Amino acid sequence: MIVTTKELFQQAYGKYAIGAYNINNLEQTMGLFKGNVDSQAPFIVQLSKGARSYSHKRMLEMMMTTADEIFPDAVFAVHLDHGDEETCMDCISSGVYSSVMIDASHHPLEKNIEITKRVVDAAHAKGLVVEAELGLLKGVEEDVHAADHVYTKPEEAEYFVKQTGCDSLACAIGTSHGAFKFHGDQKLRFDILAEIQKRLPGFPLVMHGSSSVPQDEVARINAAGGEIKGASGVDASQFLGAAKLGVTKINIDTDGRLVWCRVHREFFRDHPEKFDLRDPGKVFIPEYAKFIAAKNVLLGSAGRLGEVRAALKK
Ligand code: G3H
Ligand code: 13P
Ligand code: ZN
């Protein structure tokens, strides 16, 4: 069942976070749905601009509606990840997405508000909800490069949410996208989340760049011919602490890519004679499902499907 993120956040707020997982292809989609149904978790499917152009945006939309049919137990939102205004408008009119992210965080505050507000108005008119972003994550976010973190300012967050009417807010607290997040100890600014929660009680916050980059996964990739050096991620034991401070959505993409990379490197190392793409695919789908189910336990979303379904019926 496709629902809005708002409906999921209402249930999760203060207790647990919903996993928001990026997908690009058929195998990821099958593993993602299987893993969430197996672990009885509501979830968010994220489609990035890159994913939409990798195959075709309509192909991904059809996969979402088909997955909805073949996994009747799944409760999920279909969400555009890091959209610009044009892409948001296309998703709003698609009839498949239930949520879009407008990422105008690289613009000055008033311009970010102006663009976000236009998207919010268009989305709300069609029953979709909107995630916006304030602050910049260090590194590359879609086409924008930030040399350092620009942490979200709590007073600006309060003003921004009131001006735009957005439904959730991505905050920059020290995470970054990709597999190389920290040099030395990780420093996440939970004090910023606490201050935003004080100013915006009950308002859903989002953590981007939250892959954990498991060291055993990186080691297996490297043992099978990879060369990934100096990778590090977010300590997943922090997820529930973030949830208590109002984080209802935690974005994970890189960890899924690492699972894909490990399975395929090991498969072709161990079976040099094989060349049928379905052979590693048959290994990847259940491995990805296992990964998703384990992640949902850490997020606290595993086992919540029953209560979420009951709340949706009311
Ligand atoms: O925030 C970025 C996500 O990990 C999506 O990555 O733009 O390469 O699809 P992508
Ligand atoms: P990771 O690169 O840490 O998986 O973050 C993904 C993300 O924030 C997608 O928007
Ligand atoms: Zn992101």
C-alpha cells in the first residue's frame, strides 16, 4: 500500500525512524520489498534524479506500482530524493509518488524558502507531502559540492518550516553522503536536533548520509579484489537516540551499494566460469533482503507493520 511519509511519521515520531532506501534496479527492488515484508516494517523507497535517468523514470514508477501489487503486505512511501523544482513537479504529476524532496539548500535562505514554497503548494494540492533541506552536508549532494558542513541553524529551521509549510526537514548535523564520512572520530551534532525539537515539537526531521559503512563488508569487498580505503560511516547505535529527538526518516543508500558490490565481487571470484547475470542476482536479492531486515531492527521500525496498518484504518 502506497502511503505518504506523513502518515508513517505520525506513527514513528519520538519512538523509531523509518528506513529510507534508494533503489535503482529490479534486483534492489525485489530485495527491498522482501526485506521489509520479512521484518514487518513500514519503509520509504527513494528514487534519486540519478536513478530516474539510469534506466527511465517511468520504468521506476512502473516497478513501484507493480511491487505494490506483488507485495500486498508492504506499506511504503514512494519518495523523490534530492529533487530540483522541475523534477519535483514531474513527480507530483506522476500519480505514483507520495512524497518529494525539494533540495534547494544550496541557495540563500529566502531563495530556498521561495522555491520550497512553490513545491509545497503544488504537492499539497495533489495530496503529496514535501521534505525540504536546510544546511549543507559536506561533500557532493546531487550536483552541489560543499567543502565543509554547513550545520542547520535551529532558529532558521523554525522560521523556514513556518514560512514554507513543508512536512519534514532534512537537517545537516555532521553526516555526509557516500562511504567516506569521517576522518577519525565521528562527531554528530545531536545538540542541533535537540534545539530544533524544542522549537518545532512534533515536527518530523530527516537524517541524510546515514549509512554505517560496515567494516566487515568493506573488508570482504577488498578481499575479493576491491580497493576501498579509509571508508567509514555512522554508528547505527545512534539511530534510536536520533529518533527520540524527532528524526523519523533515516536515509541509507551507500550500505546497499556495498552489499551489491560484495555479492558480485565474491560471486565472480568464486565462479569465474559463470556469466549469467541471474546467477549473482539470485544471491543478491536474499542478501539485500537480509540487510534491509537487519537495518530495520536498528532503526526500530521492524515489527511495526501491524500497528501502522491499524492506525491507517482509523
Ligand atoms: O543522496 C544521494 C543518494 O545516495 C543518491 O545517490 O544520486 O548517485 O543516485 P545518486
Ligand atoms: P548514504 O550515502 O550515507 O547512504 O546517504 C544516502 C542519502 O542520504 C540519500 O539521500
Ligand atoms: Zn541525501
